[in-house]
Amino acid sequence: MKKNINYLLVAFITAAIISAFVLPQPQNSKQAEPENIKSAPSLKMKDKDGAEIQLKDFTGKVVVLNLWASWCPPCIAEMPSLQKFHDQMDTDEVELIMLSLDRDFDKSIAFMNRKAYNMPYYKPVSPLPSPFAVNAIPATFIINKKGKVIGLHSGMTDFMSETFLNKVQAASVQE
């Protein structure tokens, strides 16, 4: 048991170190805070079939934008909660976008197929705009119906927690 915990700790530390070198960095050295962002920047993505979408296509819905990678242990650990959130959300009001930061999108596709997750996932078509270029994943942004980023949660999230669900609900009424 103790040996398993040590392996998990080593895996987590390794993933954190790798993410420091692999994840895209903001274009300027200062990371934008959600309260400083007036609206979500332009972001183009492709799904597993090659269909292209843009973040602005979801104006009028609350968007939960989750940045993840198949090699990231905390990302993998929060997936069951994220799947449960996806299964229970009102798709007329809320859109979940999982943005894979795997360098090889085929690894994301294989991971999602292997785990039988049915959440929508995409890859960025170009470098992430600076507000979304985080230093660690998982990272989850909440964007209101007007396209304004109103929240950022860095690290693992319990997507079914009252706190998270309240933030999503608040985004649906926030201007």
C-alpha cells in the first residue's frame, strides 16, 4: 500500500515537472486573471473527426472549458466527475468543451475511447490565446452566456460539488 502511494506521488511530481515544459506558455509573462478578461478570446478547435468549431459558436450558453491531457494524472482523476457533470447538465444552457493539450491528438482519442467517455473533446487549431495559456493542468474556465470568462479553477475539480455547480448557475445569469 505504502509502495503504491509512493509510485503515485512520483507519477504526480513527474507530471507536474513535464507540464512545466510541455504546456504552452502565455504570450506575455503575466497570466491573465478572469476578472481582467472582458470577453473570451477567439479560439478555434477541431474534434476527432476534423470538424472545426470556434468558442464564439457557443455564445448564448454557459461554457465550461476544461484543459486536460491524457498523460496528466490529476486530469485523469477528475474525469469521472466531469463525465457525471456532462451527463447531468442541461445541454440547452451549458456546453462542456474539453480541450486536449496532448501533442498527439490520437492519444487523446485513444484515451477517450478506452475509457468510454462520451464528452465532447477537441484539440486547439492554433496556439492558445494568452488568457487560456495556463502553467498547469487541469484547468477549468467558466464562461458566461455573453462570452465573458468569469471563473478559473486550477487543479482537480469536483464538478458535482455544490460550489462548482453554483458557479455554473451564476454564470447563466451573469452579464
